[in-house]
Amino acid sequence: MKRRTADIEYEQTLLSRYTIAQHRAEDGLDRSVYLLMSRINGQGPMSIGELSVAFRLDVSTVQRQTTVALREGLLERILDPAGSAARKLTLSDLGRARLTAAREHSVDALERILAEFEVDTVFHLAALLSTRSEFTPTTAHQVNVEGTLNLL
């Protein structure tokens, strides 16, 4: 089992070269900022605490990462739409545009790689990855039922 896990880690590392890691210099989005923005884009406005839980990171780490995105105008602080006193973070118009451009690069790269596989295999891979990538079983189920970014 350990050898298979090492194989998966190696393949995931290679695959990531063709997605967000490859395009960082072109679009100027740091990997951590890209991941934060992707999560906020998918879930809607989130607080620092919610992001901390979602990514299983210390609050201070998330604070540092969001400060960069706020300074660059990629994120905005807003009042909580649910009425809580906590401020939430949402994508700015610039952030939405930059995230869309970065995601298009990543999706194009993955489409080239996955083009040689059967559709069922790609769907199965997406379902397996989403169940392990989500922190909560409810979110993982929702991703598998409703799709990742409406792609499944």
C-alpha cells in the first residue's frame, strides 16, 4: 500500500506542474491565493475562521495569505450577508477576472492530459478526488452530486 501511495503522490506532483503551478508567473496568482480564491468562488463569502477550518490551516497563516490578496485588490471585505458581526471575504471584480483566467489555463492543461482517457475514467477520478479533498462529508457528497464547478 505504501508504494501505491508514493506512486499517487508522485503522479499528483507531476500533474500539478501542468495546472496552477505552471501558470503562476503568467497570471501573477500565488498558489495559496489561487486556492483561497477558488474556495471563496465556490462557496461564497467566507470569514478568516471559515477558511482556516476549510483548509485546516492556522488562522494566522490564512490571515497572511488573505492580506496579500486584499492588498492586490483580488479580495474585498464585506459585511456578513447572514447578519453576523464577522466580516467576510469575497472576490473583487479584478479577483474574479484573474481567477477565471488562471482557471482557464489549468483546465486547458488538464483537458490536454485527460483527452486520452475514457469519459467514465475522468468522471471516476474527479469523484475520487473530490471526496478526499473536501473536509466535510456533506460537502464531498454535494460536490459528487452537483459536480465540481458544474463539470461532473
